[in-house]
Amino acid sequence: MFTPRLRTLLRPATNRGPQCLRQPRIIAAPRIAIQHRTITEQQQARPQKRRPEPRTDGSASQAAKALFKRYPFSMSLAAFMILSAAGCLMYVNYVYHSYFVGAFHKFPEPVAKQLRKALYYTNISLEPKKALGYYKEALRVADEVGMDPFSDEIIGVKIQLAAMLEKIQQYEKAIHVLEIVKSDCLEWIEQLGGKEGNTGKRTKVLAKTVGISVKLGELYANDYVKEKEAAEESLVWAVETVLREQQRREKEGVKPGEGDWVTPEESGGALEVNNLSISLAQQNPPITPGQPSISRPALISNAQEWAKKAISTTAKITPPERTEECDIGCAVATYNLGEFAEMDGDIAEARKKYEEAGSLAKALGFKEGVMNSDKALKRLSGSMKT
């Protein structure tokens, strides 16, 4: 059976005085004429106590106003403390249902128990060593109880582990975890993805792998890592995998049980292609001993092709998947095409693309895009005069 590599997360004293031996003579009291009154008459003769009238809402409101006028500071402080206590109670209730109940309903209780602790020491009280230990224990218990190592839940735990490492700026360790998960997923797809009954699972695992690769590209490009080649490699693989799977489905049709494939917008494909095109155009051609160097025009041409892919990918996205972010990505890609044309000396094409990008940005209310397009057009006009 194929298994992944990542498992390893008082009695009172009485003093009576001497009693007198002689008792005092008892004198009979005179009879009183009114001692034959009935109990009812006696009760009626007593003064009646008035019962307090119940307070109305108005009297309570008036009392509160009077208290506030008499003690403004104390009443304000009391009201603030009551509201704060209510807010804390609501927050505790939210945390309990979000982090300790709802997030783990798909996990067996032995696994969920460890994950609750791991998530607490990640998001509530950050203690990385404790969190790491609980993540590892959760994965170990999950393996013991027989959870699928390639299920959404277990892959999600591993991704959360990497996110915790990123949170404490352990970027290399986060990359290491994600690279292992990516490699394990690709190995499962190659060995078991094509078997009968695994088509739907293959789609889910492949989509997860694409997302992991995009995240790896982001981590590799981090200012604390700065591995541009690895970042580009991860992004290129993610984009090409999305497009390749999409083209296969268009050509061969969707197989029974495969389910829907991720849209380019869901995978971040369009924006990542766009970012990739910018990176390619800005880098200097590498010099490899014994091999001819790549020319600057060749790099610009390659960047143009990736920018065009970003636009074509965006064009295939339809509502409700198509979002404002997607439209902005299209405007940015068009602007980039103008920059690439300007780098290549094609001023007419550059002006055309800047104008298109400015129109798109204006329609979207994308102020930064409008400003950049206007600046580029003024720059071109200035270069024409000189």
C-alpha cells in the first residue's frame, strides 16, 4: 500500500447562676374587658401596612436616568463592563464552535483531540514547539486509525503545519514540508490515479498539488529565501498543469466520476502567469558555461507569450467564477504587453496596449491602472518628441 513520507508532528459553655429558693408571689392581673375580642377584630384594629406598588417600566427607566445623572462615571463604567463581558462571552462561543467543534467534525475524535491543541497553540496562544508536537501526534494517530493520507483532511493538516512554520518565519522548513507533500501527491497520481474508482480522487489530489506548487512559488520568491529559479519552476508547473488538464478534458471529454476541474481563477493561474511574465522580462539572461546565452529579445518574447496566456486564461473564466480580481489581472497583463513592446522598440504596439489597459482600468475603477497607463502614454509621447 502506498503511504506518504510525512507522519512524523465548636459547644457553648453555659454558666447558670444560682437560682433563688424563694419564689416571688404571683399577683393576678386584673381582667380586661376587651380580652374577649375576636381575632378578626384584633387584626382589623391593627394599622394596615400598604403593599408596595409594582414598578412600571417608566419608573425603572426614570430610576436609571436618575442614577446616571447622580453617578455618571460609575454608571458608564458599569455599562462598559457589562457590554465587554457580553462581547467576551460571544467571542469565547465563536472560538469554541469555530476552532474546537466545527473545524474537526470530519476527523475521528482521537485525531481531533490533537488537532484542537495544535490549532490552539497556532492561532490562539502561539507556542510553535507545542503546536508542532501536536501536529505530528495528530498525523501519527490518523495513520493508526486508518485515515486516508491523501484525503482533503490529512493534506489540509500538512498544509496547516507548513502555514504555522511560515507564520514563525521558518520559511525553509515550510518549503521542505510542502515539497514532500507535493512529491507524495504526484507519486500517488502516477501510481494509483489512473486506476478504476480513483478518477474523482485524482482530480482532488491534482488540484491540491497545483495549489501547493503555487504556494511554493510564493515562498521561494520570499525576500528571506530569494530563489527565483525555483519560484518560477513552481509557478510554471502549476500553470501548465492547470492548462494541460483543461485541454485534456476539452479534447477527450470529462471521464465519469472525475468531477469539475479547478478554474484558472480558483487556482490563481491567471495572476500567477501574469507575475511569471513580468519576472521573465525583468531578469538578465543567465550565462551557462559551454552553452549559448539567451538573448534579451528572446526573454521578452517568452514573457509576451506568458502574458498572452494570462489574458486568454482570463477570457475563459465566466461568472460566477469571474471576479473583479480576475478583470484587474487582465488589465495588468495588457499593460505588461505594452511594456514588453516598448522594451522591444515597438512603440506603436506599446501605445495600443497602454490605451487598452487604461480603458479596462477606467471601466473597473482601477485608479492605479489608469494612472500607470497615463504615465506610460506620456512617456511614449515624450520619447517621440526627442
